[in-house]
Amino acid sequence: MTLLRKRPIGRTAVEVTELGFGGTGLGNMYNPVAETEVFATIGAALAGGIRYFDTAPLYGHGLSELRTGVAVRLAKPERLTLSTKVGWRVTPATRDEVPGGNFAAVPPFEIHFDYSYDAVMREVEDSLARLGVNRVDILFIHDVDHRNQGADYQRRFDEAMKGAYRAITKLREQGVVAALGVGVNEWKPCQEFAEAAPFDCFLLAGRYTLLEQEALDSFLPLCVERKMSVIIGGPFNSGILATGPIEGATYDYKPATQPILERVARIQAICRGHGVPLAAAALQFPLHHPAIAAIIPGGRHPDEIEANLRYYRHPIPAAMWHELKDAKLLRQEAPTP
């Protein structure tokens, strides 16, 4: 087993493996995952050299954190880099069956937003108990974006800065947390948080990929300037950059539109011309930007983990990136790091 290359998080002492493990699948995203599969999937990640695991209370209403704790125990005595999130409060339900939204077969706990100082302090205590640890490396303020908050976005942003940010700053002073971040699905809120306070990192899901590079306008240059790191979730844009433009392919968690299907088909054709799987190009592309510290695709089966490891290691000629740029399918070249 060979450990993967690591990159630092901002100006902190925290390091993450370039390929991490996104914990949505461990929370039964869309479909239940058997406990035996969980052990096998985590084992495949550890055997492949992955040492960065990300989770959140939202994922399976606490289930992903409980299962990520398995990784912590299996990895000992070698320590993992762990990140989790605040903003979603998990509380016992008054009924046995609870709707889980995108998560299936969730335990009897309900969730709701709460970015206040006191709530975040309690949320972190609960997360540490589920993970079975006394500290985490990175703590993200979760889902303060327009997609989740809608017209309430500005109020939630202000609440997060006055409450959650103050709480996680205090936790860093106490040594409970090493790096402070924000985890959302849109790059513009990331930039607003970056301009509001000296965060160490951001977890940006699905918004800097082979299909989307608007973050190059101002957010990623700002991160380079201020030495803030970015972790990329959803590098396959919810599926289409892994499956290709097949019938039923999904983009941003919805059926892909015809323009997206056609664009992906053009990207895939160029990749194939260089002997590169589309998924390998999608997985490696973000890592070429100096602000990016890691990519964290999800995984719910050992085969998915092993495939991601192959894609991460697949050789990609610089000529392929040049051709994608010349075809105006990439906004910037991705040189070999």
C-alpha cells in the first residue's frame, strides 16, 4: 500500500491526501448501504492510501459520521485527516420513521438549520461523539448558499458569521479544531465568506469541474492570493462526468439537458483520442489549479473506490489539456503539476 500525495490546507499544519473520501454515500445517499459494504468500502479506501475523510451531520442524519468513526478505528494507530460540518442540527425524533430527503433509511433523528453560537457548540460535541474522537482537523460551516437558503440566504449568512464563525474560532483556540472552512454548492457564497473573514479552506461541491469553471473569474484567484485552500466535492457533476453522455445521465442531480450531453460528448471524444477515460480527466482536472488541495468523490462500494484510485493515477498527456482548451471546452490549460 502506497500513501497518496498530500497537500497543505491554507497556512495551517493540516494536510490532506489529494484524493479523499466523500462521506455522503455512508449516509445512505439515495439508497441504503449494508454495514458489510460500509466496512469493505472504507477498507478499500484505506488500502488505497486515502487518508482524508469528509463527513457531515446532514449525511444520513448522523449515520455518515457514525460510519466514518469506523474508519478512524480501522486506521489506528495511523491518524486520519477528518473534516465534518456545522449548521445542520441533529435531534432525536418523536417518531420512529423520519423522512430523509436524499438519504434513505435514516435513524430516528430530525435535522434543521441552526448557525447560532450555542447550537454549533452542541453540534460539534455531538459530532465528536459520533466519530469517536476528541478533535477534528477541519470544520466547515455547511450549506449557507442560495440553493439551500433561498430568499433567507442573507439572514443565514449573517447568523453564520455572528454565531458559527465565532464558535469555530473559539474551538480552534481550544485545540478542538485546526482549520476553519465553509462547505457549499456555489462559488459566490464561498467568495463572500472569504471576503468576510480569514477562513483556511472551502469545500466547493460540483462548481469547479470539466464542465464548470466560473470560479476562475474571481474566487480561485482570491484563494491563491490569500493562501486559502479549496477542496472539490462532486468532481463528476453528480454523475455525467463518470458515466459519459448516456441515457439517464445526471448533471447537478437532475437529468442532463441536451446541451450538457453534447458538451460532454465533445470532451469525451477528445479524451478518448488520447487514451484517457473521461472519469480520469474529470478527477484529475481540478488538482492542476494551485488553490485546490484535494478532490473528494463519494463512494458506497469498494469497486467505486478502486476505480477512483485508478482514475487518479491514470497518466494524462499535456496535449489532451491543450486540445480541450483549443476546442474552448476548458477555460484554462491544466498543465502537469
